[in-house]
Amino acid sequence: MLYPMSAAQSLTINGGAPLRGSIEVRGAKNLVSKAMVATLLAEEPCRLRGVPEISDVEIVSGLLRLHGVEITSEADGELRFDPTQVEQAHVADIDAHAGSSRVPVLFCGPLLHRLGEAFIPDLGGCKIGERPIDYHLKVLREFGAVVDKRPEGLRLTAPGGLVGTKVTLDYPSVGATEQVLLTAVRARGTTELKNAAVEPEIMDLIAILQKMGAIISVATDRVITIEGVARLGGFDHLSIPDRIEAGSWAAAALATKGDIYVKGAQQLPMAQFLNVFRKVGGRFEIDDDGIRFWHPGGELNSIVMETNVHPGLMTDWQQPLVVALTQTSGLSIVHETVYENRLGFTKALGEMGAHIQLYRECLGGSPCRFGARNFEHSAGIWGPSPLKGAKITVPDLRGGFSYLIAALAAEGTSEVDNVGLIYRGYERFSDKLDALGADYSVTG
């Protein structure tokens, strides 16, 4: 393991200086961990390239090894998997290795196909909104799984095997779409999934499954049809780059009045982000190897911004962009429509000098499913607001990196605690801070 995940680890950051330099992003966290789960479906070796050194990869690797998958690490972010000897893991071992990760729920479909049973421990994750396990269980039951609740977790079996079905999602959930894909590809018969998520990471997962021998059709109306097959082979795949990390560093360039070249960033998956970046007043330049993001000097523009499922503005870009919006001139409006509690991180920004007010109404966009449910899911941001150093604690993965951006932009010294969470999704981020000239030290 390259980096510790200790919650006690802290960064002391001396902010107020522009970040300048070049960094690289590799495979998307939201694809790589799911591609690793897909190896459980294979009966031949698999090869995944562009894998970042993040703690989520280590967690999933540990869980796969518990289930008998042999994993070898090659140079330049390449992992090789041999899933030919898949076996059931011990309950206590699964619980110990899973930690706060929600990935074990996605093991269920593949393990039911390979072994006829699966186990889910209690699951954690970032506290940004509802991610109910019950919906995953409902989907699995529709395929024929039987769920037995036990004190230590849930045991799933499939006495008659898994059978294709028709699933309609209430909301185009990425996690639920992944669950259906990983379960349907080896189920008997055809599965039809309506109102599916179609994020680039979902499409990359579909590409991997197709390489393995799956038959999957994606229609223009969010309908995915999967024709089950009896056997899946291996795959050799280069992961799509992490557009969330790329956008996070771009927001850091804007907030600190810096200039950052993000090697590996791609235009098409970031199209909506680039539109927002340009509207705010940021500049970018695209070449074959990546994208350069910079603050051109002068005032930045306030905007109205609304998150949504793909092809809308990705919710994971919202938090770093909010930090940048504190430096714009005038009133910006943010409407979060994906996670109901994702704006809670702004309280710490207020303690650093930002002027942010949260609202329960759907401001600046279309009415959403949170509008009548008393959630503070819209924000007014008045700027520019000089940020000052403070002691802050990382609340979740994306909010945590946003706090780093705020600390780097702020005048004075900040102490950022619980940074171990950030290692879940940002590869070698301290090395990248070094490359960009950040002034910081690590404690704990």
C-alpha cells in the first residue's frame, strides 16, 4: 500500500500562492473498482491498465484475493487477474477488508453466478445522501436471488440460478445500473433496464463486459438490453481517465489563480465541465495528451450552475467548483439535484470567510426531487470572498479535496485533518501538490 489511510493524518497548508505545473491523471476511480469486480465473472485471466494507486483499488484487491482471485501488479498501473479459482470468503474477513467501501454489494451478482452464494457485510460510504442498499437487494431479488438477513450481514443464494428480468429505475442511479449489468450478463434470458445511468464510466464498463463476451445494447432513451450468456472470458482494457480528478485540479487552478496542465484529461467526457469553466472566466487549452487549465487574471464571472446525471454537469465536480465560485464577482447560484446533502461541506468554507447561504428551494434551474423534501440543496455564493486559513476536517472524498483547494487558496495557514479519506480517489495527491509548488507539511 503506497499511502496510509489513517484518519489521524493531517496536512498543514500555507496558502495564498498560485498552483503552477503539470500533473497526470490515470484510470477513473468510478470505473476501475467496478472493472475489478467484473473479473469475478470471467473464467479466463484479465488485464486492466491505467490503474491508479488509490486506497479503493487496494480495498477491492483485498476482497478479490479473499475470494481466490490471484492479482499481480505490473509496471505503469497494470494489474493482472486470474479468477479461475474463485471461492467463498469468510464473513469476518470480508467485513474487516471492506471497511467503509460499498463495493461488496456489487460482488453479489458475480458471486451468485460463480458460487451460488454471496455475503454482504454492513456497508459505509460518504455521508452525502441516501444510497440505500435495499434497492440493490430489490434488484437482485428480481433476478431470483434469495436474501437471508443475519446478525453479521446478509447472505444471498440463488437456488434456481439468476434469470433475466425487466428493471425500471426510479432515478438513473450509477450504482443500480452497475448492479444490473454485473448481474444480467450471465443470467438466463434477456434483461431490460429502463432509466439507466449512461455516464462515461458506465459505458466503459459496458465496453469491458463486451470484450468478455457479453451482449449489451444501449438505446438513446436510457434503455439498456442485456442478453445473458453462459460463459464470459477475460479482457484487456485501458481505463478511461478520471474526469473527476481532472476537474478537481482545474478548479484548484482557478481558485488559486494558477496554471495547471492535466496530462490524461480528455475533452469529451469533460464537455459540461469545460463549458462551466469557460463561463466562469477560466481558460483552457486542449491537446492530444491532456488539457491545460489556467486563471487569466482579472475578475471571474458569477454563474448559475445545476448538477445532473450524465450528460448534465457531474455532481462530483460541484464541490471543487463551489470553492472556485467563492472567488467570482457577484452572486452565483448552485442547484444540486443528485445528492440531497452534498452542500453540507460549505459550512467549513463559511468559517474560512466564504459568503454562502443554503436554501431548501430549487434555485436557478428546474424543480428536482428534493424540492419538496426539506433538504438544503441549493446555494447562493457571494464573491469574491478572501479566504483565510482555518482548522478543518475532511467530511468525505470530494468535499475533502475541495477543502484542500480552499486551504491552498486561503491566506495564512490551514490545518486539514482526516486527509486519509482523500487517498480513496486521488492518486499520489501529495506528490502532485509538490509538483505544483504547494507549501505544506504532513503530520500524523
